[in-house]
Amino acid sequence: MSNELVYSAIALIGIALLVPLIMVLTGFLGPRATGKAKNEAYESGIKNIIGPADQKFSVKFYLVAILFIIFDIEAVFMYPWAVGLRELGWFGFSEMVVFMLLLLTGLIYILKKGVLNWR
């Protein structure tokens, strides 16, 4: 067995032991302050004036955030593809066309479902 595998195994075993130990110690040593003021939502020094902390939000906020992440990741994949297009050749081009068609299919589905309609 090579030294790299031994060192990797030691690191993984150490992590597997350290994470539960830290979680248990945090539970024992951490603060336990509870109360009305502790459980209130607090952000940037402004008290909550909109509603209670467990106020329900529309799912559309989360859907738009997920859509942003999906299409942002698309741009992250497209940039290195565009840089290396000559080395990838027709195979790389066809793979990107398939990738973009899948995302376009998802976008058409989203538009037909009316996810982006705010009314």
C-alpha cells in the first residue's frame, strides 16, 4: 500500500472520529439560554415588523431562487466549454447542445407551469 493511501485513511478516520466528538462536546458545553427574546427573529438590529418568525412564504420565492441557481450553473459550465471548444471538437459541441436542450426543455416546462407568473 502506498503512503498516500495510508495518509488518506488516517485523515478519514481522524475526521470520522473528530466530527462526532465536536458535536457531543458542543451539546454539553454550549449555552442553553432560552426565552421569548432568544426565540425572536433578529436581523441587522431591526426587530421583526412584518409578522411572526414562523410566517409562511410563497413557494415561488424558493422556486425562483432554485431557477437562478440552475441557470447560473449553466453559465459556469458554458464558459470553460467555450474556451476549450477547439480541443473538444464536434463531440464537445454535441454534448453542449444536448445539455442546452435539456435546460431549454426545463425552461419551457417552467414557463408552461407558470412558475414565473407572480399574479
